[in-house]
Amino acid sequence: MFLTPREGTTSRLDLLRDFSLEMTGKDVNSLHEASSGIPTGTRVNVTYLAHEDLRLRVTAARSVRDLGLVPVPHVSARRLRSRGALDEFLGALRADGNTDRLFLVAGDPRTPEGPYTDTLAIIESGVLEENGVREVGISGYPEGHPEIPDDTLWRSLEDKVFALHERAIDATVTTQFGFDADTVLHWVEKVRGRGVTVPVRVGVPGPAGAKRLLTYASRFGVGTSAGIAKKYGLSLTNLMSKTGPDRFINTLGERYNEQRHGELHLHFYTFGGIQATAEWVLQYKESTP
């Protein structure tokens, strides 16, 4: 059972404090164009994609910092071909002072390209402490994962949080984006019930066309039934329409209770539309009483 709006202790605008964004290495120009509308100190996750190289990733993280924002570079465990490749990447980031915060993902390859089968292998390698990493983000899946059993997901989450704690490295969890706020909050309650008290960043799609959102949802195994789409405000009949996360965040703000759900923030998956997302956040803040 969820809290009613009257019982909630946190407003929708509280959730937008310390929100974070996601970009790819090729989004640097878009970030520059949008930067005037992004609060100083905003965290910006920089993805680690297969077609990018070391220079592109490092330059993107440097650009984030140069704009007065906080870079959170991704590290994709299964894409790393050797310990040397990881050392080279972290060394280049550290030279710019950009290893304070990292986000670890296992990565898409089913077969690891090198020695790291998952993110826990990187955590246990000792390389994070050697490079001055103070905080690590890990993934959460409120709707599960299409290829990983739920019990494996839960065990992995707990093992990674524990391993980071043992190394005196702060942990945060960022969820895969979704369209159903109730599902997210129910999952967060389960997280807290398992004794995981670290901050959770709720993944939210930035404003985008329905077709694009559905494409990403299909790729990442996110549920998009007619009922969920209607709840979110997503049209399954008019794929040219553009949808923002207004309803999702309204519901989240109404039903979120810090006592029950712990520390929550929002993380926007921009899908290439950094400026559109930044403008949406500003408009939402101005229109919310």
C-alpha cells in the first residue's frame, strides 16, 4: 500500500534537487548549448559505449567539469580487454581530477572481452581505491532484467553495496528508466527492506517522441503495456507525439515518503536531448506550486 498525497512528506520539487543527467561522449556540443540552463554542480553521467575511444570518453568528462558540472564517467566491465586498459582509462581521468565518482556497468557483451565478468570484479580488484574513487554508482532494475533472474539481481545489488562499504567507498543506485512510478516505489521499498540504505536515483526519460521512447523501452526490457503507457501519458497510437515525464514525477512526488523510501533523487536519461531535458526541468519547476 502506498502513501496518499496527504501523507507524503516530500514535494515534487524536492525530488528535482540534485537531479542528474546522462550523456554520451558525442553529446559535448549539445551539453555546451544547454549548460546555461543546468544548475552548477549537477552530476552528468558520461556513458561508455562500444564505438567510443579513450580520447572521446576522457574529453567528454573534462568538458563536463569545465562547464562547472560534476562528471560521473561510466566504466563498462565486460568491454575492458585488460587490467591495463582499465588502468589507462582511470589514469587519464585521474589526471583531470575526474575519478572522484564513477558509475560501473557490466556492459552489453555476453562474453567478456577481458578479465572482468561483472562490476563486482572491478570493485574487488582494488583499482578503485588506487585511483582515489570516493563514490560508485551501480544499476538497479525495478522491472527486472530480460536476461537476468530476479534473485541474481538482488544478490548482485547487495554484494556490490557491501563490497563498496568494506572499501570505504560510498555507493549510489541508479535505476533503469521506467514509466510506472508505483512499480519504482515498490521496488525501492524492497531495497530498503533488504537493508540497503544508500541513495537511489530514479531513472526518468527526458522529454522525447513516443516512437523514440518505445524503441528504448523495447531495447532495455521496460514494460509498455497500454495501461502503463496511458498512466505515463504516452500515446501508442500517435507515435509522432512528444511526451515528458510530468505524470511520472507528479505521482512519484505524491507517494514518496522519505521515512519509507529513503533518499531519492531523479536521473534523466536524455536520449540525446540534453537541452530539451534541461528546458523541461526549468519549465516544470516554474509551473509547480
